[in-house]
Amino acid sequence: MKYYIIAGEASGDLHGSNLMKGLKLVDPNAEFRVWGGDLMQDQGGKLVRHYKETAIMGFVEVLINLGKIKRLLKECKSDIQKYQPDVVILIDYPGFNLRMAEFAKSIGLKTYYYISPKIWAWKESRIKKIKAFVDKMFVIFPFEVEYFKKHHYPVDYAGNPLLDAVQEKIDEKGSFEDFIVKNQLENKPIIAILAGSRKQEIDRNLGIMLEIIPHYQDYQFVIAAAPSIEPEYYDKFVEGYNVKVIFKQTYDTLRHSIAALVTSGTATLETALFNVPQVVCYRAGNLSYYIAKQFVKLNYISLVNLIMDSEVVKELIQFNMNTNKVKEELDKVVFDEKNRYRMLKDYENLREVLGGTGASERVAQLVYNYLTN
């Protein structure tokens, strides 16, 4: 069968690639045309557009880029119509993907959504479009099943695919010594910095994260670079700091770290699944932040806390995200053994809530079953 898959950021590329891997197991004749990234391309997808060309976040940024977004929508619609897939699979990225769901439905194509838009956080009105234009929804958080049930829209939950990707890396061989030799690091404990996957996030968060480095002489800081960002982009931030930027080794970096500073997003959950105590740091543009405050109805912003519905990890948001606060909270996860133990125990509970590995293959089987029955 022919699958057209659309993802708009790094996490979507990861989940899309694992879904493709699963689909190839159940459908040996699978063909893929994708909007995604390197990982989806590596699984045999014909890459139409890379997410680094399409990832636009924030209210103001979207307004500024309206012309570009319209051109991308037009291009995507035309490409889908020419390809005539058996199904269009949409991965998160709701501003773009819900429009593509409406278009695909209008020309008689099946539309499946993998990784729901976070309508439980904001823009709940999108449930109307989901009901109207999405044939099947596959969610990755257990609480989403009950949420959609309240809206009389049945969904499938087969576990969280991050467990697959993380476990695969955990099972790999490779010592701390090998890692530091490979990357020319010092023989000191590592504190990881994950400053976001988009330039807007890096611009607003990385500088503050780096300011605390001089306070930790017995540790080394490693920036796990975003895969879509060119290496030289980090140069203006790291000049004058004792920090190493490492590319395409985020999971290896986490595997060998004793603590982490993490910009909110999928990375907070990945860090927890690697059992790395963390501080969540997030700054948005002031206007975007104030607008979001009016509409977002959540107690937490990190996936770890959202899933557990409690403060497992400390969140430093907007004006609370400053050098003094970051150092204060990092001290707690580096030096306070009681706090580290508590967080690691909470991570164990998190894994139990998410279920076991194999989610990507289970979703692939569900997709194939729905298409063939």
C-alpha cells in the first residue's frame, strides 16, 4: 500500500520513522512519501519537504510566516493529489495537519492521525475538525483515551513509542570511556543541555542555561544539538564557555549524563526515560507567552508532569527561568541525593504508566488492519 505521512518536527520524524519500520513488517509492499526528516528518509520514505523548512512555532512567528505556510499547504495538497495514497497519516503538527486532513477527506482519501493534537491543553474546539475529517486516531498518552471518550470520539492507545526508541539505545553497548574518547571530552561527570529543536527555542533558552557553567568546575557540560540546526548556529552561544556541542548523539549524551537542563517538549520525557534527573527550562517570546497564558489550561508544561499529573520535575517558565533559579534547581538534582532518589522513583512509576515497549509495531498493525478490513 501507499502511505503519505506528514510530520513537522524532530519528534514527529522519530515517531514517523518507527511507525514506518513497523508498517514494513506487516506490509512488505509498503511505499512511503513523506514530509519529515532524515529518520523517515532512512526508512525508505521519498522526502518531499524536510521539517527544518516547515517548523514554525509561536503565535507571532506564525503570523509573520503566513505566506510561507500557505505556499507549503498548496504544495502538499498538490503532491497528495498526484500521489493518490491509500491513506494519509498525520503526526501531531496540528496547525498544518488538520488542514491537510480536511483536504484529504474532501478528495476521498482515508485520514489517520498518529499522536493527537494537544487539544486537552488548548484549542479544544479542534475536536470538531478531528471528528469531521479524521477517520482513526492513535494516541500516545493513556489519559487521552478518557479525554476523547468524553467527546464521544473513540481512539486507539497502544503505548508510547518513545519507549521503543529509548530502550533500543539503552540496550546498545558502549561505555562512558568510549563516549568521552569519541567526542574528545574530559573525564568528568556530564550535565546535558537540551535547548530545543527550533532556532526560536535555542535563541531564548540556551544563553541562560550556559551562564551557570562557571559554577560547576567539577562537571562538564555537553549540548546535545538539534538535528535540524546547522553546527555553526551554536557558535555565537558557546563562545567563552567551557562546553562541548555534540551532534546526532542526543540519546548517547543522555545515557552518559548525571543531570540535564531541558527545554520543554518531547525531550523532557526522553530524559526521564533515560533516568536522568532534570530541570525543565522554557522561555517563549513575551507576546506569545501572554497569549498562551490566556488559552492554555494546564497545570504543567512538561510531558513528565502532565502524564503523572504531579510535579515530578521542576519547571522554570518564562520570567522564572533565570540564571539564579536555574542554578538553584540544578543544585538540587546534582547534589541532593534525597531529591535525586525521589525523582528516579517517580521515573519508575512513569514507565509503568506508559506501558511496555513495542508501541510502534502495535500501531502499525492497527493501521494495516483498519486499511485491509
